[in-house]
Amino acid sequence: MTSIGGAEMVDWNLAVATANRLMRPGPEVSRDEAREIVAELRRHAKAAEEHVRAYTRMIPEGHAPADTPVLVVDRPGWVKANVEGFRELLKPLFEKVQERRADTPGGAVFGAVGGKVTGVELGMLLTFMASRVLGQYETFAPAGRDLPAGEQGGGRLLLVAPNIVHVERELDVDPHDFRLWVTLHEETHRTQFTGVPWLKDHLQGEIQSFLGETDIDPTTMLERLREAAQSLTGNRPEGADGEDGAPSLVELVQTPGQREVLARLTAVMSLLEGHADYVMDGVGPQVVPSVTEIREKFQQRRARGASRLDQALRRLLGLDAKLRQYRDGERFVRAVVDEVGMEGFNRVWTSPNTLPTKSEIAKPSDWVARIHRA
């Protein structure tokens, strides 16, 4: 990344160090138990791959797409992997802002100090997220010595062992069933990207289009981030919207030109998350005996959140919108499969033109009419 006065907009090493310093330890397990958990998650990931491919029929029998590694990580490992992903994805945006900063009075000072401040802030956000993510198919991060990725820029599947153990204990469900249930969801994401060759480039192109539309100077960005902090702490200026109207970080830095791109991104993310939920519940009864109990308890956990601070952070980070993506996307997939079957639904993966729009996610019959009855 280009820099001003040798300073990047984000001190990435400081972000990782901050997160590791503030991060809570995971649940207590013995060394032998930890080894068993890691081994079981790897076995479940392999089994889930076969179950998901058979159920979704996205990958023709006998066809072997490019393999991607399965990494069972702890919370610091998840942070490190995601920092690399953020760094890669946000590079065009930061370069653009730095160009603007070069022409801003005091820009060099802002660069020297701002990178440290932003690094600490990012580390704090990662601390919050690192204890909540159960698994993730990481699509864009480059391969590293400690974090391998698939060939030719392929992704990697991360399973965050401490968080999985924490949630299974919190819900008081069968741990072996819960671990397989989680891997079914994450394996569906891996199947989506390995089975649809154009999907990664399409999604990355949309994200870069969104970032490319950003046209705010560093002072404005700083002010909007300050507004985000005020909305989180409840110190918004007099006359500001109530807490329920607090915008997410994405909304705070959004420009009018980004709304169309964001609508398309919302639709495709709803599809991917809803499809993963649909598959994990569809496969579940065959291989996860207690799937009904797990789903009911997990849905209750999703809905209620935790403390007031946790709920505020969820709104600020856009996690409430992500929960709606799970719900709306799953309804879309279920409705389409009910009407045209799994093969008919799989036409969604034909090209970017067959992806549902945001309005079609809400009204699946419109997608069926456009794709199947045109």
C-alpha cells in the first residue's frame, strides 16, 4: 500500500496486537480434549463436504473442483486471517483516500497518527467479532506461510474451535451433533465458491465497485466514524435519531452512487447465507439426530442477542442486517425449491444475470417467472 510519511491508513500489526491483548480466553479445555475437538472438526468438515455436495447437486458427480484447505483456528488465528482479508479488499479504498489526504492540510500528520488510531479501533472491533464467529469461508485473503489457501487464489475454510465449544455449552446441546451441524453450514459456502467458478470474481468485482464509488475526503470519513462512535456510546448530538435508528458503519460511509451496488451485494449475500441455512437444515435430519433441538435453541440465541452493548454493536456493525439475510435468503431458497425443485433452483448459479435481485429475494415468484417462464 502507498503511504504518506511512511504511515499507512491502518496499522495492521497494531490491530492484531490490540485484538490479541483485549481478547477474552476461550472456554477451558484440557490439552487432550482440545486435540480431540480439532480432530473431530476436521472429520466433520470432510463428512460435511460429501453430504452437502449430494444434497445440493451443485457439483456434478465425478467432477473435482479446486480443493481449498480446512483450518481449525483459535480466536487469534481468526483475527490474523481476517486482517489479511481486510487488507487485500480495502486496498483500493485506502489508496484513494490517501491520494485525497495528500492534498489535505495536515495530511501527513493525520497519516502518522491516524494509522495508529485506526489500528487500535479495528483491533477493538475484531475483538468483539472474534468471540462470536463459529466458522467462515474466507474467499479473498491471500495465502501465507501460517494460513494456506487454495490454488490460484482460492479460499480457505476456517472453523473457530473455542467459539464452537462455547456455544455448544451455552445451548446445552449434544457437542458432536452441534459441531457437524456448524460444519454443514460452512461447507455449503465452500461448495458455493468451488462449484461456481465465476462467483468469487463477481463478488469481488461488486465489492470493488462499491469501494470505487467512495468519494469522501479524510476529514469527512473521520467525522462519520466519530458519528459511529457516538451512536455506540449514546452520546449523539441533540436532535439525532433514536437508538433504533442508529446507522451501521456501511451506511455511515455510503454515498448515493453506492446504493445500487449495495442492493446487488445484499441480494447475493442473502442468497449465499440463506442457501447455507437451508442446506444445513435439509441435511441435518439425516445425519444430526438432535438437529431440531439445536436449530430451535440457536434461533433463540440469534434473536435475543446479549447485553445492551452487544445489541448496539450488532447494529453498528450491520450484524442485524446479516441476520435478516439468513432469514430472507432461506425463505427465498425454500420457496424456489418448493416450486421448481433443486435442479430448478440451481439455475441461480448459471451466471451473474441469473442471481436474484433484492426485490426477488423478497418475492421469489418473480425470480421463478424471470428465469423459468421468460
